Amino acid sequence: MEKTGELYLPHDFHVGKAHELHGTDRIVYRLFEIFPGFLSWLTLGGVVFLSFFAPATAAYLIIAFSLFWLLKTVYLSIHVRHNWRRLTHNIKTDWTLLLSRLKHDYLWHLVLLPYDRENYETVRGTVKALSEVNGNRKRMIVVLAPEERAGNEARRIAERLVEKFNPIFGHMLISVHPKDIPGDTAGKGSNIAHAAETARVRILDPQGISYEDVIVSAFDIDTIVYPQYFECLMWYFLTTEEPHKASYQPVPLYNNNIWEAPSFSRVAATSGTFWQMIQQERPEKLATFSSHAVSFKALHEVGYWQRNMVSEDSRIYWNLLFAHNGDYRVVPISYPVSMDANLAKTTWQTFKNIYRQNRRWTYGVENVPYILYHSIKNKKFPFFKKLRLAWVQIEGFWSLATHPIVLFSLGWLPLLVGGREFSTTILSYNLPIVARTFLTLAMGGLIVSAIISTALLPKRPAHHARTKYIGMLAQWILVPVTMIVFSAIPGLDAQTRLMFGKYMGFWVTPKYTKSLAD
């Protein structure tokens, strides 16, 4: 095993797929890839089987699922409400004042902006927001990172923006990610890993900037930062014990274009925000997601983001956690960054894009075999902590792929196929009553969701009538449908692909600006 200090960095540290290993390791990793999908299909198949051959048992299981869902909904709704209060408090906080009490002028921000075929206006909007943040922008290094495969237009966009905004920042450079690098999965992870190394070679080392003094923000290209974001981030960095053993996670709000998106897109986008808000209140279960921040020192020690991954945003957390033998965490900063909800030229294309995006997100299940594999390998990682982390991840992906389908699709199956003998029992009579009652009570959490989602909306554009607020509230009746179509089914799809070794590539969500086309 190779060592850097006390870090755990074996030769297979950056394994992404079973076929990258050999011998017994390959077999073990492959079994771990199969496990999540097998568990989900076993659950769904078991409910169907029992509905035919042991309907009473199936009925009790469905009631148990419904009760569990009710309790979980109440529990999660409380966390959403608490984080909403924390979020609104942090937005109103004067971070400039708080930061003035701490020595911070030595810190640098390295901002990585990877993109593929996004248009000029999308990239410009992100850079413009960076140019308007509070604080010393001369301590910012902005890296525009187009993909070579996107062609000359992507590079021309970067050149135009450097010419326009370069005087505002301390440094601004272009890092073109070459195509067809052996071992790279084309996508965000390989791009930002290349961009970070480019910044090190071209800026940090020549300027003598200490890696410990650089906070790296890896953003999606549609990320719009709020004015005090970097001040808030610095405050958390400076007040966190052992700040180089932590990543920093803002709350993603998918509301850049929320007023233009169709109702099902708004519900899917806001549900993703709510899940991240919930996780912010449970930091022991929080992993990095989408736009996040981490010290350059920590990144450089583990070789940056994995280049052979789809879910690079969460994998970097697991990399760092195992490298530090469990002594690493994610600090929730409860401060927002804003991104786009899914929107395409047609409703049907929007529908397909949401499905593909959520399938890519739920392909984070590829972290489960990594966690299990290195839990076996790393003997310095506390056993019970490894056990708890593995359980949280397995249960989370299992619940995501099975619970909505069991509750909203298979819940009535025993009544339909259970046979005459079961249909005459008291249990048969009570099953729909009990299940419906639990689900109705659980749906009461939608009231909380509707209120908070409305409070998080950006200012209503003048061309939208006030009556659209009614639709913003009514849209939450779509939750049972969106949970199945945009959560459970793509989650099951992702797990099934991993189970059969049909590994996914990185799918770039197309960006569409309605105002430009219309």
C-alpha cells in the first residue's frame, strides 16, 4: 500500500468498475455492484409473489410500508422546516461583518466551471454572478473548462468571457479538457480534475500559493452564486475544526428558470432541493452533491476527482473519507446556490430530460460497491462507522427504488390477485382503509412542502400573472406520480444497469433558455 502520511491510498483507491480489478478483488467488487439492484428487484418481486400466493402476508407488509412511510414523512418534514429556517437566517446574516472578526485575507477561491455545449448566455450568467459577489474578487481564480469534444465554439465562449471579465478577478484562465484520454469517463469529474491540475501548474505553483490557502468550488455551469456565498463559505472554513478534513455543501435551489418550467419539472426540481435540505440537518448522512467546495490540499492529496466516474460529486467525499480512515466529514453551510430546473423546447423533451437527469443522479448507487469494497480493505476505518455508513447508503437507494412503487402501484395487488378466500377476510376489507389513511396523513407533508417551496421562489417575472401562484401550490398533488416516474423508476433503471454491468456514461443535461428562443 502506498502512503502519504497516514492517508489510505492503495493502488485500487480510484476503482470505478469491477473490470478495472483482477482476481478475487474483481469478483468481490462485481458482487457488490449486483447487490443493490438484486435487493430492490427481490423486494418488488417478493411483494408480487406474496400477493398471489400469500396475500395476507403481502397485506401486512404493505401496511408496514405505509406506516413506515408516514413516520418517515413526518420526520423528514420536520427537517425541511428546520433547514428552511436556517437557510433564511443565513441568507439574511451579514457575513461580511462576521468575517471581519477573523483573519481571512490569505485565502484564495479556486472556482472551476466545466461545460460542454452550453450556450454563451448560460456560461456568461454564471461568470457575471461571480463578478458581483461580495468580498475581494482579486483573491479568486476562475477556470473556464470547456470540453474539447464540444468544438471550437465552446472555446470561443471562454475566450470572450476571459476578455470581458479577466480584469475583475485575480486570475482567469481556460482549461480545455482533451477528448479520448485513456481511462477518462467523459464528463464533469474528468474535466474538473484536469482543470484543477491545470490551475496548480499554471497559477498556484508559479505564484507560490499554498495549497492549504485555497478553497476549491466545483460548480455546475448553470450555478448562480448569491452575493455572500464566498464569505459564508470562508466563515465556515475558518471556524471548522481541521478544515482540511471537511467538504462544504451549500443548498442547491433549482429556481433560475422555475417560472418557465412545467409543473412536473418544478416538483421534481424542488423535491431535489428538499432532499438536500433534509440532509443538511443530518450531516452524519450528508455527502457532497453537485456544486460543492473543498480545500485544494485535500483534493491534491487524493488525486482530485475520479476521472472514471459518473457520480464524481459524491465519490470525492467517499474518496476523502476513506483516505482519512473515517476522519472526514461534510459541513452543511445552509446557504443557497441557484441552478436551472429542467426545461426543453417541448414538454415531452423536458419529461425525457428529467428522467435522464434523475437516472444519472441515482446512478450514485455506483458508490455502494466502492464503500463496501474499501470497508473490507481499510482496517484503520472504525468498524461500526463503516457499518453505519454502508447501511445508510444501501437503505437509501433501496427505499428510493422500491417504496414509491410498493405504496402507489403494488399496494392494491393483494386485493386484485389474492383470490376469493382472501377477499372475504377482515384484513382484505381493512387493507385499503388502513393504507389509504396512512398515505393520506403522509401526504399532509405536502402542505409543508407547498408553503416552503413558495417561500423559496424568486421574484415573479412581470409576464406571469399572479394567478400562477395557485398552480405553484396545486402542483404538489403530482408528488405520487413524480416519485414513481422521476425517482423510483430511474433509480431502479440505474441499479439494474449496474447489476448487469451495463455501465452508464455521463449524460450532460441540455440547457435551454426559453426567452432566447421565443
